[in-house]
Amino acid sequence: MRVMYLVKSNHPGPPSPELGAAIAKLTEREVKAGRLLDQGGLMPISMGAEIRIADGKLSLIDGPFVEAKEVVGGFAVFELRDKEEAIAMANEFMQLHRDLMPGWYGTCEVRFFATPPHNPAKHP
Amino acid sequence: MNDAHRAILAVWRIEQPRLITSLARMLRDVPLAEDLTQEALLAALEHWPVSGIPDKPGAWLMATAKRKALDHLRRGKMLARKHAQVAHELEQHEQIVPDLDSALDDDIGDEMLRLIFTACHPRLARESRAALALRMICGLTTAEIARAFLVPEPTIAQRITRAKRTLSESGLAYETPRGPELPERLSSVLEVVYLIFNEGYTAARGDDLLRHELCDEALRMARALTAVAPHEPEAHGLLALMELHAARAAARTDAAGDPVLLADQDRSLWDQLQIRRGLQALARADELAGGAGFYVLQAAIIACHARAAAYADTNWPHIASLYGHLMTLSPSPVIELNRAVAVGMAEGPEAALSIVERLTQEPALRRYHLLFSVRGDLLQKLGRLAEARADFQAAARLTANRREQDLLERRASSCITLPSATAATGS
């Protein structure tokens, strides 16, 4: 099953060098295990923008003016066996944050891709 | 298996390659390393439901496995010098408190490659290699492998035991083959991976969903292989071939589970992310020296389909020429039959028919239903309906697959000779 992880936080600043290094190692391990398909970090929302529809009207909010609660800072796409494996991966990833960047807070969302009916996810 | 067990199994599977490769390196004994890795899982299944999954499950499993390795060596009455030395190393390891990052510190790439080569050793029986690879590289349980291959569990257990005994007794070196040995060893690995993939891909029996997971395991193995052995064009070629095949999975059968021919597939159901990965792997293979091998050429053929937005856009002349290369590299009547199909699409049914007529002399194809269905198709296009009908009927008799049989019988009955139907369907 294909899984997308969305890491959300409004903790300011980039990851600590230790965390960055550990994530790089984890990434390498997952590539070599054949599980990681794609991943990336995102620039702060202040450098991007939001296009919103409210009351039937389209409006552009430029990055610096976006009201940022938890914003997506990074994503990863994995091909995994089941929901348990997906949760185990996210646990390991978040544990690295806990160990190597004390004070960091945030969420790792685990989301399964919608798949065509012939190839349904096992434990959606 | 309950949820807690599944969660533990998932954690163990993530750690399993590092556990087995570390132990194999220390003990210089792959089968024993595999046993101990399993024992670490059993220990986790015993303790974690009570204690909860530890913060650093990898370190816990590694410490447990190493302790068991030490116990094992101490239990042995006759400690050979090698064992004494290994035991000493392990004792030293044990004194070091497992630190939290060590789990990620080792680069297991080379070890992984050694493990893959060992599990797929040509000296092991073919079906044993597949079972052993699924067990040692993917961390599947014997029960899971048995279910996927539709074989009783004791049979798989026996295959694994026998293969492990062969590994132990033959004293095969646990190392990455080099030099003239490499091509043969690599082709054995690729053959195992492709066998596992095909077992899932061509699943005509059993629980389709479960068997489809074999495709995923094979893909993971091939991705791992290309990551740890990035300079082997055929490994990239096989990965490309499987990614491009698997990308079509959702379009290959209809809602009733009946096969849908390539020409009729809804291409919007093709998995574009997977196609992109397949094309990338193929490009990587093309960049490497010695590119156009058996798997690379097959991947290049599938890539022609993947690149075509519609069936009518397919580059048939290119496919025909790729099959020509494949024939030079690895001559086989089945490949020639495929070439005939491509030639038929590129140049018309007449040219293809002369190839197929030559193939009817091949003893290997005498009872091959696709030969008759291909010829039937060409004859139908040429308006020779009575002959076409006979070929479709022969093909239907020769196939064991009921769904294919239905399709062929439908095609046979569509070949009705009417006095006015002498003109060929030019399309």
C-alpha cells in the first residue's frame, strides 16, 4: 500500500544538524530497503502562498500574511506492507525528533493513497 | 495474529535486515544468523505486549539477538577457535551500551548485497531460493510465503530448512562475488526476483490480493538491489520491467476479474508515479555500460506501451526492432512470436503471418495456445475467417485458463463467414 507522511509543525527554524543527519541516514536506509519512493522538505509557508475560496470568492493570500497554525514542513511517499508498518515507520521518525531536537513539537500524519478497487489496501 | 502482534512484526521487519546482516557478519554463518533473528522476534512477541514497544526497538532487538548469539556459542560444548574469537568479539560488543543512533549508523548496503547473493545462490534449488529470499531479505513468515505460493506450510518450511542446511554444509563464502563469477551469480538473483514477481503477477489461482503482494516484495527487493548495486544495468532493467508491468495492475482486469487486453485497457488507471519510476530505472540502465541486456530490452518494450497515451499511439516499429534485438541476444520461439505480433501492427498482418507460419514448425510451440490465437487474429484481419475460426478454437482447447478460454471461444464465434464478408477489415 502506498502511504504519504505529512510532517506538520509550527516550530520555528530548521531541524538541528543532529536531527538532519539522522533523517538523512534514515532516508538512505529506507531507499536501500526499497520502501521509500519520494520525499522532500518544504520551504516555509511565508515564502509560498495560499489561494482560497471563501463565500464563493477566490482570493490570494501571499505567504507572509498566511495565518500559520500547523503547516506542512515535509512529506514522504512510501510503499509499505500494511498499516502497522506505516505506523512503525512514523514512530521511528518522530522518535528521532524527540531525541535529537528537544523542544520540537508537531505531528506526523499517516495517510493512505486511495487505490483502484482491484488493488485495495489491506487495512485501510 | 492480533493487532499487537502485527505491530511488533512490523517493527521487527523494519529492523530485520540490519539484525541478520550484523549477526551474519559476526558469526560468519547466515543460517544461524537467520535463526537468531527469528529468536529476537519471539522474544519481542513475548515481552513487548507486556512492556510496550520500547522507544528504541531496533537497539532492543539488536541487543537481544547478540545476547542470544552469545548464549548459543557458550552452549556449544566444542568451541572451535573461530567461535571462541567470535564469542570474544560479541562479549566486547555486549559491554557497549547500545546507543540510540547506532541503529542508523551502520551502512548495511554491502552486507545486504552479500545476504541477497547468499539467499539466491545458484547451488540452492530454484524454488528454495525464492522462499529463502522472501524469508531472509523480506522478513516474511513461513506461513505468509506458503499462502502466497499456494503451497502447504510444511512444504515451505522444509524448503527453507533444506536450503539453510545446504548453505551451512557447503561452506559457501558469505561474500559479494566478483570477477567472472559475478554475472552468473547476479543473473541467479535477478531470476529469483523475477520469479517472485511473476508468481504474483500472473496469479491465475488463489487469493489475488495476497498473491499480488508478491509483486510488491519483488519490487522492494529490486529497488534494494539497485540501491546497493547501482552499477548493474540488468538490475535496473529488471526493476524497470517490473515497475512498468505493475503500473498497469489496476487496468489488467475488469470488475468481474476478467482479463482486459492491452488494447482495451483504460490507461487512466495506469499508475503514473510507478511508470515514472520505471522509466527512470530504464534510463539509468541505458546510461550504464553494457546496457541492452535481457531485462533492459524487455523493459524498453514495455516502456513503449507506457509512453503511448493511447493504444493507437504505440510505436510498433520500435517494438518490433527491440524484439529483433532480443532474438539476437536470447533466441526463443516465444520471443519470435511476440516479434511477429509487433511486425503485424507495424507492417500489417501479411508480413506477420509469414513469421508465424515459420514458427508452426517449432516443436516447442506445437501446443502453445498463443501461437494459434495470434495466427487466428492475423487471419481474421486478412478476412480468412474460416481458418481464423479454426485457430481460435484450437487455442481455446489448448489453454487451461477458463477466462482465456471464454475469450477465445467468443473470438471464434465472431469469425462467421458471410458471403459478403470477403473484404478484410483494414483497420
